[in-house]
Amino acid sequence: MLEQLLYAVRRIPQLALRPVARRWFKRIGRNVKFDPLDHFNYREIEIGDNVFIGPGAWFAGRKITIGSNVMFGPRVMIQAGRHDYSATDGLMNRQPEQPSELVAGVTIGDDVWIAANVTLIDGARVGDGSVVAAGAVVTGDIPPNSIAAGIPARVIRARMPVAEWKEYRRSVLRKHQTS
């Protein structure tokens, strides 16, 4: 029975999700596809155009900004916020979240692929044209045109040579930003 229900929910047309999605997100672009069972909380999530979010996503916290033409593999977690655990006069599960002004947020540029099971925590930034390998934990900056992997994620190489990247940015990215 549960499997049939999940199958039915996942078959909800993306168009039918648009009105609901507008309530979940601060801004949502055109042609954004996600699983209806994905978890999104807080209204401070901004998503550009042509974004695919794989099943099992968990986006929580404040100040999440996702560019255009971005792909997320299954089970990606974005945790853009922190609990204030410095108080020692109370239980850990009663500690408040840090106020918005202390949250750095998570920013993902344009034309990015975040592979399966990646975790991005508060302060993570992934530059345009980058790839984050499966299972990585992003805790800081991944520069544009990079391939990053590991825990914590580190750049392992450039996605393409600098000359090709400059031409790619000039022609391909600019073309898709205007269409």
C-alpha cells in the first residue's frame, strides 16, 4: 500500500507542483523539477531556471541560493544554518538556532552538478561550472570550473583548461543566461 501511495505521489505532474513550490521558496525559476517527497524548509531558498533536484533531497536552513542549469543527484543535503551550542546551562536539543544575521548560507552558481549523497553545510559556496563528486561534504569555497571530492571537499582538478573555460563562459554560459 505504501509503495503504491509513493508511486502515485511521485507521478504528480511538475506543473501541478508550481503553486505549492511558490509557497516553499523565496524565488523559483522556470523549469525546476523535483520529487514531491523532497524536503524543503524555510522560505529563504532561491532557485534559478532549469534546475533538477534528485529524489531524497533535504534542503534546510536559511539563505540557500541556487543558480540556473544546476543538477542535483539523489539524496543531496543542504544545511544552511547552525544551532548555537555554546550554552552549557541546558540540554543540546533545546539550544536555539543561530539568528539569520549569523548564518552565512549556501550558494551554488550556474551550470553546476552536485552528485549523489553530497552534503553542503552553512558557508559552502560552489562556483559556476563546477562538479562536486558523490559523497563529498562541502564546508567552504569550491572555485568556478572545479571538480571537487572528499570529506571535506577539496578541488582535485579543473573541469577544463583555463582557455577552454574562458571560451565556455563567453559563449555557452552567456547564451543560456539570456535564453
